[in-house]
Amino acid sequence: MPETPPASVTVNGRSYRWMSRPVVVVCVDGCEPDYITQAIEAGVAPYLRKMCDAGASLLGDCVVPSFTNPNNLSIVTGAPPAVHGICGNFFYDRERGEEVMMNDARYLRAGTILAAFSQAGAKVAVVTAKDKLRTLLGSGMKGICFSAEKADQATLAEQGIERVLEFVGKPLPSVYSADLSEFVFAAGVALLKRDRPDLMYLSTTDYVQHKHAPGTADANAFYAMMSRYFEELDALGAIVAVTADHGMSAKTDAAGRPQIIYLQDWFDRELGAGKARVILPITDPYVVHHGALGSFATCYLPAGADSAALCASLARVPGIEAVLTRSEAAARFELPPDRLGDLVILSEKLMVLGTTTSRHDLSALEVPLRSHGGVSEQKVPLLFNRPLHGIDAGRRLRNFDIVDLALNHCG
């Protein structure tokens, strides 16, 4: 920390007070608010109850599409995707003419709060579960930034830390496990003990939430684990601020069968095979637990297609919640229009959107399908271990307000 730190740092038009004590911001991937409620009611997460009673517990809205990348980047920039540019995990890059992962920092159009504080002299650390987020979260940042997934590969030159497994005292976790998220929390506690960062960002994986509904034994055990780590962070003197990138919903019928609308098949029937291009922004390398099926999709239409007629026709398909033009979707959800297709499609809460029946392998699904992406997964928790002060009662809260609340209103 500089000898005389600035009173505040301004990022993307918002001012953030300098930390008076360590601040730990946590993004719990896929944290439908009911997970917290059920764990507290079951009596397995006493510190979560303490946070609700003695700190602050609110609800906010995440960014739509309710996927990992756009929401994590909204949280660390304090702004919607229209500002930072990351509007999915996966998109069609018009300039390159190909479908690509949106995990390269060159797609980021705004600086992060993490980078700004580190450049002003603050000690900043980031631990993310999956490596797909690491380069985006660490863009422009000085400090420690590594993933649990590839903790064994971290170097001083690239991640600002080495010998992570020895430091954390845990083996390298499987990417498809609750252990991946626990490694994030264990690393956060170890960093707070050794380095005492001024600002730390911890981001988990939604492996558990994709497999287990709120109140189930496995879900409660996962939240009990988090409750213990939050208590440790508190005992070390940190302000702990918790939110989520999105909620999570069952996407099945009453018998537990997946409910899927295959959009590429639909457009192929309407316009001819391969004329339209359907993009599923949920797509990432980790598809075992959701089969690349989510509740938000975008479609690129061929020249001359009657978009109004297609919107009207598709909107009548059972399970479709909304069909929007590019400009409508950009305005409603604060998205960058140049990174959307001609149409944006959202499905209802119990439905997901796919491309074609042949492209989605559901054989790895061991439990009924649970996923996210739509408006139905927009509500997320905003949980703090200290009371909040000075918040406008009429303010619409967003998950990307979490750093503002922690630095400007908490304690």
C-alpha cells in the first residue's frame, strides 16, 4: 500500500473509497438465494445466519444473459456488458468469422476495479475456480491472480505466486468437484493470513448447484463449507461481501426429463438448412453438468430474412419466453449490440435452448438437468458480514454493485 493512499479510486464512472481493512468480495457461482435460506434453516451454516442477522442480506439482479463470464466481469468492472463488452462465455466473432470463447482479455472494453486499485498501489489478489476467467479478471492488474483448476501451473512471472499447492496445503482438485471451490476459499484464507491483501476477489464454480437443488444434503454440505471459510475470513478482520453471477433452475418436466427447444433445427425448418446460425453463449469447455444448454441464445439471420415474421412465429413456440431484435435486447439487458445476433431468444424457467439434437451429448448427465441463462435466474444474494449504511431505499441493486456496497457503504 502507498504511504498515503488516495481517498478513492474512480473506475467506469464510479468512485470507490480506499479500503480501511481487507475487503474480500466473493462470487458464488450459481447461488440461487434459496441455497442460503435452506442451509440456514437446516442449521448447518451458522455463520451465514450470523451474516444475515448482524450484517446485511439483500437481493439484487444479475446481468442477463445470466452466465458466468458476463456477470463476473460486471462485478469486477462495476458496470453492465454494454460497458465492458463481455456478453457471454462464447460468441460469434464477426471480425474473425468464427465462433470463439470470450475469455481473452482483448475482448474486454473497460478497465476493472481490481486493476485500478492495484495500479494505485493497493495489494490485490484474485483466485478463481476455473481458468477460463483468469485472464479476464487479471487484465491490467498487478498482484496475484490464479485459478484452482491450474494451481499447479502458477508461476511468479505469470500469476504472481508459485508452489500454490504447497502454500494452500491441498492437492490439485478435479474441475468437476466441490473441491475446486473449496480450494478457492482455502487459498483466500491462506493469502489473507500471509499477505493481507487490501482487496481480494474469490470466484467459485457452480458444479454443485448444477447437480443439487437447494436443501439437499450435498447442497447444504457445500454451503456449510463456505460458511466456515467466511467465518475464518471474518476472524482475520476482513469485510466479507458475497454475491452470485446467476441463479439456477431445474430444466425438466415433472418426470425429470430435460425440456429442450432445439433452435437450429427450428430455423433450418423455417429457412433451410444452415441459413441461420444459432449461438449458445453458455458454451464453455466444462459442459458435463449442463450439456451446453441454457436459457439464452442469439441467432444470426441470412440477408433478406423477415425478422419480424420469424420473431412472431418463434414466440408462439411453447416454452419460449421472449424473442427480441438485436436493438431491443441490447437496450433491455444493457448489452453490446455488435456482439449479438439479429435475434435474441430466451426460454421460460423450466426450459433450455439447444442447437440441434445431434450436437448435445446428455449422456454425462447423472442427475436431472439444472441450468441458467434467462431472466428466471436473475435474482442473486447480496450478503455482508457488516451492516450497510446510506443506501437509497429506491435503488435497484445489481450484483455488480457489490464492490460499491462493500467499500462505500459497509462497516
